[in-house]
Amino acid sequence: MEVSDLAFHAALGKLVGDVGNADFWRRLTTFLRRQVAFDTWVAMIFQPGHAPVLLADCPDDAVADVLLRDYLARFYLLDPFCRFALSGPAAGLYRIDDVAPELFRQTEYYQTYYRHMVDHDEVQFLAPIGGGRVISLSLGSHGVFSAADMGVLQLYAAWVPPLMALAVRLEAGPAQAAHGGADLQAVLERLGCPRLTAREMDVMVLMQAGHSTRSIAQSMRISPHTIKVHRRNIYEKLGVSTQAEVFALLSGRMAR
């Protein structure tokens, strides 16, 4: 559908009229899917210090629902998009390969969760709404978004984020609710693990998210040798010897 088509403008006008309605997110993704092919979608609010607030997601996908529950309970901390959104980016469209660390696709998080939830390629429309909170609309693809797809989505990035922000302001209910969730420290404590220091927690999260020792050292402004010491201490406290075992422990798949 061309932007110059009357049908396009009629569909866009109907979408604007649906802002604030309970079905807005499904209608928005239906509109976008007429222009660009994608396989999964989820809308949520990232917020500092808390788990994301789920606004809406693909209906009738039982496997995705289970994975999404695990994501909202703990693994959002390992999501490159969550970390990027909370770093204060401008409203717009972003792609996973532009925000993920260099070893992301080698992580247990990617193999166990991400490739099943999203599969291969992902873009997100991000819309900051104050207080460090950011609305996210994620579009996932089993394939790769083409240059033409990205061109269309970049064109829509001028109006999709403001429309998302307006929808959240007008909606009542979950978008305004506090959502505590459980961070990784709380998960470890429930599993009976010794408490990690703040530095060790930072190293563990970055490590599990796919950052290399060098990348973690640059991010935390400490030496790679110190990162290795922190990693050794983390493994000793948790009673593991590999990153895969750390992830298995966090997933509840390793007996204590």
C-alpha cells in the first residue's frame, strides 16, 4: 500500500480514531502488518527499577505466553532493548543489531528465550513518557527486515511513537499500574544463594546479556582483570563454573 493511496489515509484515520480504545494495540499492529511483514509483536512499558508493564501482545500463542511470563519475572534484565530503552534514547525506531552487545547471539538467554520469542530480527518503536519510563512496541521476524521494510518503518517512526504515548495517556488500567516483579538478586536469594555485591550483580547481568569481558570493563570503567576476579567470585558464590550454569540456575533448571 502506497502512502499516497486514499485507502492508506482512510486506514490511518481510523487508527487515530482508535487511540485510547482497549483494542488500539492490535489495530496498530494490524495497520503496520499491511505495510511490513512481521511474525510477533508485544507492547510494554520499560520502567527503572521495576519489571516492564505488559500492555498487549500477540493473541493465542501459549508458548509465547509462558516465555513472556519468564521474561517479565526476571529475564527482562538481560534484554538488550530493555537496557537500551532505560539508557534514555530519543523517540524513534531501533533494531536489535544496533543495540545488542557483540556476543548476544551466543548467550543462553538468546538460545533459550530470545530466539523462541522473537526468532531472528527485531525492531522496536520507543516512546519516552517521563520518569525514565519508555513505551516499547516490538516487532519480531523469523527472517530479516529488508532495507525496504526498514525504510517504511523509519518513515512511520515520525508518528508511531507519539501515537503510542497518547494511547497510554488515554488508557486506564495496566499502563498506570505499578509492576514490582522480581529482579535477579531476589531470584538468587529465593534459591538460597549467597548475596552478590552490587558490582558482582552488574558483572553477572552484563555477562549474561552477551557483553565480553572487555566490553564490561569499558562499561564499568574498571580493568578486564578486575572483571575476571568478579566473575570468579560470582561462580564461587553460586557454586557453578560456566555462564550456561548461571543461566540454568536463574531459570530454575539447576538443583541446589
